[in-house]
Amino acid sequence: MNNGAGYKTKQRQAILDFLIENKDKHVTAASISDHLERDGARVGTTTIYRHLDKLLEQGLVRKYTVDGTTSACFQYADQNEQCKNHFHLKCEKCGKLIHLNCSHTAQLCSHIFDEHGFEINNYRTVFYGICKGCKENQAEETL
């Protein structure tokens, strides 16, 4: 009887399930840990990162890093390749992730390359700000 292997499989599946349920958000290892703990599963951060690394290698998860001081964010990678071809907008209030399928982004990429000699990696480009819903809620709160 190999309880260790089954336990690791359950942990991996719980992490993957959480990522799939939140595929429209960028989540951190801490948010995964909090979710698992609320569900009664105590999984150490090191274990979560180890499983995330394996999911990254398998192409099931994307990793976003903003700088060297902020925690990395992860997102379930739908099997279609659409996220390689557009930017993302992330709401700093609610965490909502918006896929920016807009012809203007191609023009922006062209301009940056033509004028500045820099090729943007769409796969890793995220603009941070406040979504329309949170902006509207913010406006209502000030009334």
C-alpha cells in the first residue's frame, strides 16, 4: 500500500481543480494554500510550488511574474493557444482577468518593435488597473 503516492496525487488534483475553477484569474501559491486549508487539506507552500512546477512543465499552468519582490501568479492554461496571442488586463481590486482580444494591441506591438526595436511577449504581458465593475462600485461608494 503506497499512501504517499495517492496523497500526492490528491494534492496535485486539488491544486489543478482550484486553478481550473479560477481559470479567469491569476492566483498565488498563498491563495491556493488558503483554499486548500478551507477545504480541510493542509498542504505546505513548498509542496504547492513543487506541484505548480510540474504543472508548468506539463503545459497545464502559466506563470506570471511582475518583479523580483512580488509573488508569482499562476493561471490554468486552456489547451487552446489563444493566450499567446493577446494581452491580459488584471483588476487590482477583484482579481478578475480579462483577455484583451483587440486589434489595437497588434498595432501597439508593431509600433514598439518598429520604433524601439523591442519585441513584446504577449504570453506574459499583463496590464494592471481597475475593471469597469469595480470602478462603478467605487463611484457608488463615494455617493
